[in-house]
Amino acid sequence: MKLLIILSIEEYTDDVRKILARQKVPIYSETNIHGFRTEAYQPDISNWFAGDDHGVYSTLFFAIQGEECVKRVIAEVKAYNEDTGASEQNPLHAYQLNVEESV
């Protein structure tokens, strides 16, 4: 099993929901987050978090799924970033983590 994590700015949340539906992710969770950039760390992605005190509203999606499902989702996220130009401004971020144990 894999833990799938997707980070999206608020404007792309509906697109992420559609990706998850197309890839037949039956159950997932999402939560709103408010992100900030610190002066000490300035990533190459200039628009992911705002540079001022206001921050950016984003959404964190997560699901535990089989490896093949997660691979399909990550592939579609990558294609989405390339096709929409999101990779230049505010790309979706997708991560796959191993689930070592569950009860």
C-alpha cells in the first residue's frame, strides 16, 4: 500500500478531484491549509506560497491506495502540470510514500 499526497493551490482543487475520480480513487481525504514562505528559504517555485503575511490558501489531499493506482495518479498530475503550464507557476505536488504497517 502507498500513501498518496497531493498539494494544490485553492484554484486547482476541482481539477485534483477530477484527477482522483478519473483514476478511480474510491476514498480520499482533503483538508484546507494556509501556506507561507519564510525569508530563510525561497524555493525555485516563486508563486507556490505568497511572499507576504497573507499566505496562500491551498488543499492537501491524501489517500492510501495500491501502488498501481498511485502511479496512475502521479502520472496524470505530471501531465496536468505540463499541459496546463502549472509547472511554471503553481504546480500540483504529488508524493508517494510507503505504508510500512497498518492495523
